[in-house]
Amino acid sequence: MDRTDDDPPKVTPFLLRDADTLCPRRLSCELTRAPATSDPVNRARVRSALLDRVRTWHATTGAWPDPPELTPEERAVLERASDWYAALFPRHGVDVCLPVDEPTLLPRRRVVLGGWVDLGVRHPDGARELRQLAWRGDPAPRDPLEVPAVRLGVLRLASTGWWDQGPLLVTCVDLLAGSTSEATVELPEGLASQGGWLDDRLAVLRARADDDTVEPGVGCGTCRFLPRCPAHSVRASMQTRRESLLPGIVSLSPTSLESWHRCPREWRNKSLLGVPPSNVEHGATHGLLVHRLLHLLHRTGSCHDAEHVADVLTTHGADARTADEVQRHARRCPIGAEAVGHEIDWARAYPSPPLFVATARLDAVWEHDGILDVRDYKTGRVAPYPVHEDRGARLQAWVAAPQAAARGLQLRLRYEHLAAEVVDDPEPWEPSEDDLAAIEADLAATVTAMRAERDFRGVADAAVCGYCSFRAICDESATPAAPTWPEPPSVEAARSPR
């Protein structure tokens, strides 16, 4: 049935969670159900396979049913998640179902609730349980009732009548970390609490929704309403081929661009399928801390104010290395310059086929001496090539160029190396119009290649695979390894009939 203007809006956990920060036009388009691109929901592939497997496993005495056609990486996630599920939950004595398979209308609030409600469990004593599954490899939330998807799940189970008496047990589990948490919702107090939260979030969403206010940024990379958006002037079909893994408008970032050129298979796993990494590295923790401290220093004061710097570093427990890197930055930070932004998100779309939108988070942007000065803080080693050859810098330049032109400024990109062992920064780069035209052509050619790719072959190069976060589950890896996921107890026992 075709929708009408009187149809109530559909809201999802994502919209309610991020209503404070999403683009107002995007919120308005969601509330009015404006025409949107029909992009594939690839993360549903593993979920559908896992839910089918779990329900079959509960209902029969056989072993795990064979998974559907998935990539080897998706299959590895499915196998580990299945083993953890079997280790954590009893096989028999419960009735397991999909309690909600359609969006849920709340007539009094004139809103439709969307999102995924995973498993409804009926226990032998008649008790009901909402069992919400994840497979990110992260600890389960401390309080399941703080998770927007769980909140909506509780409301939907009550609204559809699946749960209408007695307490509801809510269980959140991460099936790669083997981590669970529980909470109980009582009638009517608990249900009223979740309804109050929904009303508060709906009020925020409706208050911020504004079709005439556009806030381009990193969110453009996942927005289904780019066609017809005044910020981008994209001319595009709203439809995507059913068999395609790629969205109608490809999203590029410095990270995803490097991933594609490093290994198309890695790019597919990370950017298209959302496969959780099998091998998590923690080496970036220090760099993230430095970036956040510099952002805080500039947002709340000046990095040239010794007292302010000392206060921020002490408050956040910064060590001597971090303090030295902050001081090295202060010597490079332009005194008297006007700050355009710190940790600022910009986006730029290529408006005709091959359609793509590029987004970049820039560490700092300054305006001074006729220059739009884009800074990228680096806490690691120096790249073996100049800035203008760095693919990430080239994408940043293409995204930032319209901002510089609108201000009548010359664009300059500079890498700030903050580590003590790096003596000199690379030469800054001021891209010319010819440079920007060449970058645009390169990006368009890359997206064309992405759309033409079918096999997504791995590079099978030890130098690349040794640092890949999927090396334990990729069957083309030149450096096979064990996953860093914790292994469930008694794996073989979990897989066998009970």
C-alpha cells in the first residue's frame, strides 16, 4: 500500500539515540517519510542466519543447521556467535520465537516503532524474556534498559500483547565477547518509565527536525536523503540493485579509501558488510587520547595558556609523553589565528554518476594570513611519501576545497608530527585547481572500480595481512592467526545435541 501524508512517522533506535546531533533536514525527512535511497542492509545477513539457526536449534535435537550463503568472514562470526549462544543458554525447556516481525504502531503517540527485536523466550513457568543479541566483541551494556533498541523492544512487546502480565526479563548478550547483562521490567512502573523516555526523545526529534536547515558532515555518509538535498545537489535514482552490496551513493572517507587500495576484501568486510574485527589492535589508544586532549584544550581555552594546559593534563592523568606532545603542538599552533573548528566534520558529494559522498573529520582548521590551514595531528611515524601523495590527505583536500573557496582563502594541508623522535614535519601542501581536478578524477575512477568489483579478492601479502583486523577469519590471509575473541567453554559440547 502506498503511504499517505497522514501516515505516522517511523522512528528507530538510531534516530532516537542521535536526535540531538543529526542533521535537522535528515530528521525532518525521516519524520515525513520523504523518498529515500533503498540501500542494502548488509548487517542483516549474519543476524538473519543467526536467528534462523538459534530457533531451529531450540526446536530440534540435531546439530547446527548449515548457514546460508555467506562470506567466509561472516560465516566465522556466525560460528563463534552460535557457539557462545549454546554455551550461555539452555537448549530445551523454553519456547523461542521472533515476537515482532513488523514495525509497531503506537496509535496514541501517532508513531511507528522500528528497529530489531531479536528473540522472545517463554519459560516453563510462563515467564517472558526479551533476549537481545549482538556480536561486536564488546562487553554487554551494564544496564540493558539504557539501550535504545531494548527500550523500544520492551514497548513493542507490550503494545503487541506478547507480554502483558508479570515481570519481563531483559537479557543483552554479546556473542563474540561472551558477555551478558540482565534487567527486569515490572508492570506498570517499568513500562511507564520506558514510555516517558520515548516521549522525551520524540520531543527532541520533533523540535530539531527542520526541512530548511541542513548541517552537512560525517552523517552525510549514511544519509538516505542526499538526492534533493540543497547541500549537495545530487542527481540520483532512489533505487539500488537488489543483488548489490553497495549503497546507491558510495561513502568515502580517508580510512575507507586507504582500506580499498590496501585490500578490496578488507574494504568489503569493514565498509560494506560491517563484519566485526577478529583481531583487535590497541596501538591507537594513545593517539586517540592526544587528539581528544588537543580538542578539549582548544575548545575550553588556549594551548598557549600554561595554567590551562596543566589543569587539563592533570585532570585527565596525562603522562610525560602526552605532555611533551601537547607542548610540541603548541609551538606549531598559529598564534592569533581564527579557529574555524576542531574535530570538525565536512562532507562533499560528487553529484552525478559514479555517485559518491566524501566525508572527513579534520583535527583542526584555522584561518590566518589568507590561508585555510587544515591540520592533521600525527603521533606515529612519518609516512614515506609527501603529503600530496597521501590518499587520505588528497581526499581531505577535495572535501575542504569548497570551504576555502567560499572564504576566499588558499587551502593548505599540514601534518603535525607530535612524537619526540620526529624532528621535522613534511612540507605543507597547497593544492592547485589542477591538483583538485586530478583528485576528483581519481576518486570517481575509484568508485567506478568499486561498483564493478565482484570477487573482492584479498591481496595475500604478508606485509599487509599481518596488520589486518580480519586476518584470523579471511581464508586468503598470508598471516593466519587466532581470533582475539574469547573462546566459549566446551565448544564441541555446545555444538552437539543436548
